[in-house]
Amino acid sequence: MKLNTCKMIKDLSTHSALPWLVGGDLNEIFYNYEKKGGLAKSQILLDAFCATFEECGLYDLGYSDYPFTWDNRRAGLTVVEERLDRFCGSLEWSLLFPEAEVIHLDEHFSDHLPILLKTQKNASARRRAARSFKFENMWVQDTSCKDIVKTAWEGVTECNTWANLEAKLWACSQALIRDMER
């Protein structure tokens, strides 16, 4: 069990009654199913680690995408993967941000995957929920498809890399839908 992490979390919990959030590399898992490969960890120690968060009113916010955020950079039977990185929030924090979601991003610059906390869905996500987009293979046969996608893609420039990608994909999907409806 990571005693220093537990001690720090307990200490922080005594400083304020405000809604709070803890996130990042906790360097420990909560449950053995959050580990793939290698030997199982002592569930008694994991329970004590997890209990620290519960005692402090912090609960795992979950995640989407790949379940593990760390690997030992080995191959084959010696590879070990674990979910060491997470966000845990208080109930009060979760009530302030009911749409919050944690996404494990797919970047391979480190032995840890970056984790992204989105506190609310943006407007394009709400639009997507209202009308789901599915790429149609028939569009590839249409000679104008490439130009439609190129024009829509080049027409968007956001500062944030992820927002830029999301906006470009949204613009492309809308341009293709408009073209299909003609």
C-alpha cells in the first residue's frame, strides 16, 4: 500500500469541507481486476488503499476507452498493465459536475497514458447525442467526397489539439450529411 499517498489524502481531507477532486498517477490500483499480467497484489493492502479514499469521501469517477493507464514497456508474457491513473471526486464535486467524464487517451510518449477530465460535454457532443453520425462506405465512391471532407477539415482551426480534432470531425460529418440530403 502506498502509505505516503494515503497519509497525504487523509491530511488534505481535513483542510476544507469544499467539494474536491484528486487525480493523476496514484501509483497503485484499487482492485486486482485493474491489473493484467504479473502476480496479483494483496487484496488486503488494496482494500486499505481504496478505503482511504472512501473515508475521505472520494469516489472513482470511472473512465472510458482502454482500461489500463500504465505498462512496464515489455513484450509477450512479461508485460504488465495497470490502471494507476485516475480521478476521484467527492459526492459534492460530482453534483457540481454531473456530466464529468474521464477519458484514457491513446498516446505512447510515456509508460503512462494521459487521462483527460472533461467536466461537461461540449455543444458538439450534445449535437452528436441528438443525431448519431455513421460514415457510409458509398461516400468513398462519390467523386466529390474527397473535396467535401478536405474543405470541411481545412475550415476548422482550434487552439486545443483535441478540440480541433473534434471540431474537424464534426464539420466533416455535417458536410457529408448535407451533401447526402441534396
